[in-house]
Amino acid sequence: MTGHSDNRVKLIRNASLRGIFGNALLAVLKVGLGLFSGSMAVIADGIDSATDIVTSLITLFTANIISEPPDKEHPWGHARAEAIATKALSFFIFFAGAQLFISTVGTLTGGETRDLPGKWALLATGISIVTKIFLALDKFYAGKKTESSMLIADAKNMQNDIFLSLAVLIGLGATFYFHLPVIDSITGLLLSIWIMKCAYSLFMETSIELMDSVDDKSVYNTVFEAAMSTEGVLNPHRARIRKLNMRYDIDLDIEVDGSMSLHDAHEIAVEVEERIKTALPDKIFDIMVHVEPLGNVESEEQFGLTPEDLDSKQ
């Protein structure tokens, strides 16, 4: 098992290093040629590639953290490091987009007469699109092979960058066709808004996990159905589910016949765990099933959901 874990970390590390190297080259190329040709849109695209370097650095660093086993300071392991790192990344990306927005607005409102961007801007954007396609495919392949949500998310981010570069290419084409340099600045402005929107989405997605919640409430129904399909289980309730990366940490209370032996009650709890794991294959981080006698009432129980709670929210 250790060998498999080491190999997984190695694959993630290598994919991250390729992402760092590839995006570094693209960032230097696009920012340099953007400045040389006077294209704000290409500079914007270059800044976006620079943020992708940070993304790959975070996946490289975080992969080593989340692979660490639980310890006395972190009894649930280190899976939350990924969400925390992604949260920090969202701030960095938003700041880069905001800086670009401010500088582009200054260009548009400053009354400065601009020349048409040079043809080098088209070359930089074309190279960017081709390179990003290869980087995105590489990350998708490595992400699926290692079942790494981080790499798959990074691949989707690069997939968005392809559309971003295509938007730049269209904007440049319109600039040359209509001989209006302002189109290039407007494209840069729109891209800065896109970058900030992506940062906001990234921030909100990780908030769900850090607040010990799940975005897909149907997983509760799956857990209750798995419990009720187990012979001897009555009134599954007080379910609490939180997400750790792509896996679920589940707490559930069930009731059984109070005259049942402790051994038999334990066997039922084990069966409930196995049925939940079968219903959610490769999605379980940990399961805790608490067994109570039938009719047990604890007035101070305030947390968790019941099947009735789910029905009332539909």
C-alpha cells in the first residue's frame, strides 16, 4: 500500500512540475510579447498563465501534505490541506485579476492614444492555445490515473484557459480587422473580470467543504436507503456528512431492538457500514454508526438530519 501511495505522489509531482515548467514558459512568452506588441489582452492572458504556475506549485506542495498519515495533531489526517490551499489560491488569482482590471480601466479612461497591437501578439496567443491543450490533456490523464481531484480541477482550469486564449485571439482579430486598438483593451478588461469570477467560484466551492457540508444533498438519501436496507435497522437519524476532498466522512445514528445482544447490535452496525460503502464506492473516508435502543429519545440532540428533514426541504 505504501508503494502505491509513493507512486501516486510521484505521478502527481511530475504532472505538477510539467505544469510549472509549461506555464512559466507561456507566462514569460505572453507577457513579453504582449508588452512588445502593445496588447493588453495578451498581457492579461500571460498573467493568467502566471497564476497557473502558482496552481501547479500548490498541487505539488499539497500532494505531499495530504499523503501524510493521521497523527496526534491531525487525527482525521491532512485532507483538508487541499481545501485550505485552494482557498489561498483564490485570493491570489482574484488579486491578479483586480490589478489587471484597474490598469486596463486606467488605459481606457486616460485618453491615451494607442497604436494597433503588433502581429507578435497573434503568434503568442496561437502558441498559448496549442501548449495549453497539451498541458490540459496531461493533467487530465494524470488526474484520472491517480484519482486526484486536485489534478483534475487543475486540468479543468487549464481547459478554461484555452477558451480564454481563444477569446484573446478573436479580440485581436477584431482589433486588426476594424483598426480599433480599443477593442484589445476591452478584451483585456473582460478577461480581468473572468479571472476574478473564477477566483470567486474557487473561493465559494471550498467554503462548502471547510464549513463541514456537502453540495450534493442526495448523498444523505443514499446513506438512509443503505441503512434501511439492512435487516434489523430502524429509524436511521441524526446523519452528519462532511466532505474531505472527494470523500465523505459520515456519522449516523440507528435504532435496533433493545433486547438484542451487544454483539448482534455491533454486527448490524458493521453491515450498515458495508452497505454504505457499497452504495458510495471509493467515496468513503470514514463511517461512524451509533447504535441506540428502539424508542430512545435524547432531547439535547441538535445536530444531524433525518429522512423527514430531507423531505421537508424538497
